[in-house]
Amino acid sequence: MEIGVPKETKDREFRVGLSPIGVRILSEAGNQVWVESSAGAGSGFSDEDYQEAGATIVSSAAAAWNRDLVVKVKEPLSPEYQFLQKGQLLFTYLHLAADRPLTEYMIDCGVTAIAYETVELPDRRLPLLTPMSIIAGRLSIQFGARFLERQQGGRGLLLGGVPGVQSGNVVILGGGIVGTEAARMAVGMGAKVQILDVNVDRLAYLETLFGSRVELLYSNSPQIEAIVPQADLLIGGVLVLGRRAPILVSRNLVQKMRPGSVIIDVAVDQGGCIETVRPTSHTNPTYIEEGVVHYGVPNMPGAVPWTATQALNNSTLPYVLKLAARGIDAFDLDPVLAKGVNVHNHKLVHPAVREVFPDLVD
């Protein structure tokens, strides 16, 4: 199969859809891979690395896009819509629930769009979302600690504190992969940590991981209203598969937080779970609203592309190989991969996304 790997166009998105190792494995399996020039530079991979792996380097995005299967990292931006075509397979993160224009265009053009984030195992785990959730969770604390610095607009608080001075308080909404990894980092830095989740079984599991080092609380409105105003760093880590994230923290509640506190909403690519959060970029990552520093970068792992590209490729490559070998027939043979299909044959097919856009369903 002909496979294209275009350069990412999202602001400071330095990840790339396939690493040279992935290209080599695909080439050895009999596929042809076209990589846009400098697509891997931000992740530390040169054009020569790709050529040695068997890829053909092309100078234009159009040449990389004009293939049977296109492998990316992030959703196509509006300048890239022109490259989408009927019968083409697109494999990438999509997060369509928060992007109606892209959803409508994909339905109209006839592309088959497979979203990393909705590929789902029988036990409900999300194998292609997990590696980036791990990275985003860990980065949320790394970034949060930075933006608490006074020079960054924060309170001037050292998250881990020092002897004689109390440490910062980290409140994490959601005890999934993002929340767990955020807590792991925050505990390691010496912060006080609270996790809220609606799944009692998950809270019990987290107790086996953290013991008394993390306070585990059942999530409901009264609990959130009591805890959030005390947060120095508030992390939004809520995921509802294929749907927009629910708003758990209202503007009125944000107003009760201390000036210079920090909010990082990892769920922003699904609409966000904090009312005052809006998408930002790596170039301009934060803004201050209601006296609180807000961070809403939807492609957080793009900040560490050398790590993130390899972690992502380790998970996506087996599915890319299946698509390259069988095209759309791979969906019939692999129900896990089939769960990833969001748009096919001019129709919105993923159940959760269909619920978000009922008017786009025939």
C-alpha cells in the first residue's frame, strides 16, 4: 500500500506519524512510504534517516497526502482539508466531538477516518490514547509547577515546598491514566494531592498505588465545590469516550480560587471540563482569567516529541501494518481497530460521536 506521512501543521507540533523504525518495518512488509521533507526533524529524525529506512522524501504536503493511507498525529487543520479525498484512509487523533467543521468536511468528502483515541480493547482500555495520556498527565505537573512561578503569572509557590513552609495543593479531577500519572509526579515532587473520581473501584485501585500519600475522594458537585477553592494547581483529567468532556468546574467556582493559582485542563481537546478553559497553543500557552492562570494546550505531548513520537509509534504501528495489509477489510478482521472508525463512506459511524452530532446522522 502507498502510505503518506505529512509534516504536522498544528502550532509547535513536533511529533510525526511514523518514526524511521516504523517506516523500515512497513517497507520490509512490501509497502511504499512517502514522507514530507523535515516531517521528523522536530522529533530528532532527519530525512536521511527516513531514506535509509526505505522512505521516499517528498517536498510538498500534497505529495505526502495523496496516498491510500495517511498516518498523522493530530487532526487535519482547515488548510489541510483540501487533501482529504474519497476512499482515502486517515489514521490519526481526531477528537471530533470538539470539532464540528472537520466532522462535516470528512462526511462530505468521503474519507475514511480512524481515530486513535477511539480504538478500544474488549476490556474498554484505549491502547492508542494511553501513551499520550501518560505523557500529558506527567507534563501537567511539570507545566503546573512552572506556571506557579511568579514570573509566569503564578502565586510564586514552590509546589513541593521546603522544610518549614507548606507545599502546594494539587487537585486532580479524574482518576484515569492522566490523573494517575499526574498524581505520581505530584507526589514525587512532595505536593499534597487529592484525586476525585466517580468510580469507587478505581479509587480503591488508586489506594493500592498511593496508599495514604494521596487523598482519594468520590466526585460529586458538593465535593468539587469544597475542594477546588483550596487548589494551588487544578488538573482536569476527565475522559468520556468520543464525547465532549462534562463541565465540572464552573466560572463561579474558579472565581473562588486564590489569585495566581493554576488550571491545566488536559481534557481541552475534548472540549474541556473547566468552564473558563479555552484552547491555547505552545506559542501562547496561558492566559489569566478570574485571576487564575489557565493552560489549555490541546497537544501537550508535542512539547516532548522525541519521547512522544516513539511512544506513540510503539502503539500505533501494529494497527498501521493491519491497515496497510488489508485496507478497510482490516475492520472486519479486527474489531478493536473497527472501534476506531469515526467516519466512513460519507457517514458518521462512531456511536458516541453520532450522539454529539445527531443532526449529521442520516
